[in-house]
Amino acid sequence: MEAIQLEQAVELLQENCLPVTETEKLTIDDAAGRIIAQDITARINQPPFPRSPLDGYALRAEDTVGASKENPVALKVIDQVYAGGWSDREVRPGTAIRIMTGAPIPRGADCILMQEDTDYGMDTVKIYRSLKAWQNYCYEGEDFKKGTTILKAGQQLGAAEIGVLAGNGIREITVYRKPRVLVMSTGTELVSPGEFLGPGQIYDSNLHMLIAQLKLWSVEIVSYVSIRDDPEEAASYVREHAGKADLILSTGGVSVGKKDIMHDVFRLLGVERLFWKVRLKPGSPTLCGLYDGKPFLALSGNPYGAIANLHLLGRPLLVKMTGRSDLEIRKSHAVFDSGFPKKSPVTRYVRGVYKDGHAWSSGSNDSGVLSSFIGCNCMIVIPAGTMKVDPGERVEVILL
Ligand code: AMP
Ligand code: MG
């Protein structure tokens, strides 16, 4: 099978996965980051009454004509009203009502004068400024009006969206459920952290790294396992647990070595292969197919190769499955301060740090080295066919 371009791989993955359509009901406090599955129409006007935007006096603009510090106008204060309170009095010519921020504006008043422009009078207040009608007047429904659509199905719920729902009095909403992922690391050399490390063994980084990344993306891990290089064992695990998952993710065993078991695993499971090998570095031997209609993304075992391809291939797949725009890959441009000395026959994704339009590589870019990925916030894209990138050249970066 021919190696394909990344764009083609992403397209194949997106074409072959189904969006999650099942929904669940959540309270708004549990819904941040989720995709709402219903249109929301405002049930009330917000605010539900005209209200004061400041502390001062509710009055009639025509009573303030010509008022100034030198020539104050005196008005009779007939009541006071706080936020949460209500005044039944009407502001008639020559009168004012003391009012606090958030309090309902009483009948008859058409503007609010801030208290700093008065003598703070209790029974009679001296007005030092003239106002126009409707100045400092928050209308009923100024935020949103009853009957207007305030959210559409498919929108992702951030803090503002949740605040608007709450402002409507809505406690419960219907959202799409999270995508469910099965994660499997393969390698007879792998030992779980916390266990004894024997000769020739290494601790399993990938399983935990992938779980961590998926959790940061609010994806649900339905099951996970670290498995020896035994295709039967790996296949039977997938057979048993894939029913609960929307996506199967594995690392290791995708190259051409004797123990690169994932090809056998695909055969045993009858996985319909979509592609093997993507023209990029690191992690080029990524293998991908459909098991029972579900995408099965088998990443390289090299830790940086695995995480880089989770970003490059896994993220767009999750975007398609969830409609979540926050997972979309964001690109920018930067001056590559450190440059990169090696040849790049295929597109290379160099881990790095991006800040204020500059990017630099953070140490070793070997795909088996993981520690230099600590603190990285981008991948620097070096186009295929580049001999070397000199320090100071402009590059494209993928922001992580
Ligand atoms: P593989 O893709 O299985 O050929 O593995 C490539 C390299 O990555 C080998 O050196 C493996 O030992 C290493 N490796 C594979 N899986 C893991 C893992 N889960 N954690 C850390 N290193 C791994
Ligand atoms: Mg292996």
C-alpha cells in the first residue's frame, strides 16, 4: 500500500467516521465544553424589567433642563428602590426616586442620574446635570428578547453560552454525548508504571500519555489495556470491548518488523484498511481502518510519533465526530529562531515552543524521545523537500 499525504489521510478518516448523534440531558453546570443538541429560544426578556445601570436617582429628563453645579435643580425624593426591590410610586414632575444598580426603574422615570452628579440628598436632591430622555436607561429585553433564538443546535457551550442559558432560567439542556474511545498499547517490552522493570523492559508511556491527552480533550475512555505483542490477544481484546467505543486507538506494532502485530490484528478482526503509512515524520507507519464501521487508528509506538499523530489525525477525526470547534487544528506563522539542520524528504513536524510570533525547537526531535516534548505548545511544519531551515526563516506552526 502506497504512503499517502496527511490531507488525504484526514479526509479518509473524516469521510469514514460517523458523528455521535446520541444525546443526554445535563444540568448547565455539567455542560461546559459540550455541544448543545437543541435550539434554545428565549423564554423571557432579559432583563425582565427596565433597570438602573448605576446608583443614583430615577427622574424625568425634562426636570433636569439647564441643571448645573452652579444652578442645581431641586427634586423631591419620594421613595428609594434597591436591586431585588420594587417601587409602586410614580415619578411625577418635580420628583425623583433614589435607585441602586440593578433595581427596576419606576413608572414615570425616563432616565437615571448618577449619584456623583447630585448632592446625595435624602428628602430633596440637588441635580447638577441635565440628562436626555432614556439616558442611563436599560430597557427590558436589552440583552435578549423573549422568542429570539439564543443558541442553535451544534454550538459549543462556553462560559458565555452557559451564562445566557442560566439568564433564561434554564437548568437542564440536551447535549451530544462524549465520544468514547478504546485505547490499547502494544509491546511485549512494556511494563505498567509502578511495577518492577526487568531486563529489556520499558515503562509504558504511550498508554498513559494518550489517555491524558484524550481526557484533556474531554473524550471518554471506555476501556484501556497494555497488551503483549500477541495478535490473538490484541484482537480478542478489541472484539470484546470495541462495542462500547466510537473509536479504537492503539500504539505500537505498525511498522514492518517481525513483531509488528497490528497488521495481523487487522486481519484477524477483518478490519477494512483505509491506509497504511502517511508521508510525514514522525510516526509515518500509522495504520488505519474500519472495524465494525468504527475508525481504528493504529499509531506508531515511538512516543513522539504517537502523540504527534494523535494531534494530526486523531484531532480532525474527533472534530468530525463531535462538531467541536475547539479541537480544530489552529495554525499560525512564526520566525523559526533555532532553525532545523536536517533534511526533510517528507513533511516534518518538529516539536517546539511558540511565543509572540517566534518559534524554537525544544531539544531532540527524535521520535523515540519524549522528554523534549515537555513544555511544547506547537509543532513546527517543515515542508517536504526542505534541505535545512536556517535560524530566522519563517515557518508555519500548528498550535497545540
Ligand atoms: P513499535 O512501533 O512497536 O515498533 O515501537 C517503536 C518504539 O517505541 C520501540 O522502541 C518501542 O519500545 C517504543 N514503544 C512502543 N510502545 C511504547 C509505549 N507504549 N511506551 C513507550 N515506548 C513505546
Ligand atoms: Mg512494538
